[in-house]
Amino acid sequence: MPANPTVPPNATVQERITWYWNQDAPSYQQFQEQRLAHPDYSAAWTRIWRDALPDGTETVLDIGTGTGHAALTIAALGHRVTGIDIAPAMLDYARENARARGLDITFVQGDAVRPDVPGAPFDALVSRYLLWTLPDVDTALGNWRRLLRPGGRLAIVDAPWHAGGMRHSDTDPRARAYDEEARRALVLAEAETITAWQDRITAAGFADVEATALTGLYDLDGVHGVAADHRRTLQHLITARNPAA
């Protein structure tokens, strides 16, 4: 699945980030499929999303779905899932992954900061590994609330991946996407603790914001390793509720 091999000239921060994830889609797909195919990881993610979504959850929006990792697991649990991502190459893989598993998932190309998707309001909104790389987190969270029914659940999995600062070699494509300008725009990219995520979610008007350390995943990463050029990092599940107006 081809992707643009070069950064567009005069690209904005978001355009550079989109370029990076579009060109990285093949390797991302390979790694995520390996993870989902491993019975320990598959069982762990099934538990995480099952526990994150309350009884009675029917419709779920997966924002920044990528190759569909979360959407696939959540749809297999019986929920009706829509996934949105800005990178078309990621969505090509996501659609093929759903077809291969016989899952009926709607995938839409669009911006996670200002998502425009059918089916709102949703019972739950989920995202995985997304908020750290959004240029406008506060606007995104405000828009997500408007897509979520009153009382609906927000469930986010993320981590302080770059605590201490982002450092990439000049030959790493990430250096072209996550340059100094981008790092200034990404308020969570170099955050030190998961508290930074909780603070932003609370400021956006969500209630009952809680973070749970995913120690099971951390232990599995210790046994099986992590993606190339990544470091083992404790991930958290952050849940919150959209209060009634």
C-alpha cells in the first residue's frame, strides 16, 4: 500500500505528522498484527476494552484508529464500531483487517481534532496512542464531548512515551515529522506523567476522570519486547464520563 515517500513542501505540523504515519503504515500494520495474533496480548486487550466499556454500550467511536487495532477488538466484543483516522494508508489496512476477520466496522478518513462522522452521539469514544500526537488536544477533547451522548464513556490508552524529550536521529523519518516546531505544538508529546492527560481531560469538562496502570501490558512487553526504536513504557487506561448538560 503505497505512501508518499517525501514530506510535502511547506507542510504544516499536522501534514508532517500525517505524512509520517501514512508512510509508516506497513511497518505499523506488521507489528500490530503480530501483537493481536499473540494470545497473551489478544487476551490482555480484550480485557482492557471489555472492562473500559460499561454494560449497555452499543455504539463506539474509535478516534485515530490507525490499522484498527482497538476497533477490531471492540467489534469482536459485540459493539457497533466506527473508526476514524487521518492517514489513508492506515485505513486501507484497517478495512482489510476487518474484512479478514468478518467484522462489520465503518472506517472514515478524517481529522481527529475535528472529527466528522456518522452515527453521533456515540455511547463511548475510545482512542489508543493518539492524544500525545495531536497538535490541538483541548479543541479535540471539546469536540469529542459533542460526539458523545450525555453520560457516555471516554476511554483512552496512552503513555508518556517521550518523557525526558523526543530524540530521533537525522535519518529517522520521525525527525522530519516531530521537529522542534511540532514538539512545541504537541502539549503531551514530552509530558512526564499520565497526570498531564488527566488534567486536559478534566479541563475539557469530563467527569470521574480516572487512570489505571496497565501493568499486565508492561509485563508482557518485558517478556516479548517492544517495537524497534521504542522503549518499554507503562501504559494507562484513562476513563471519564461526559456529564449531562
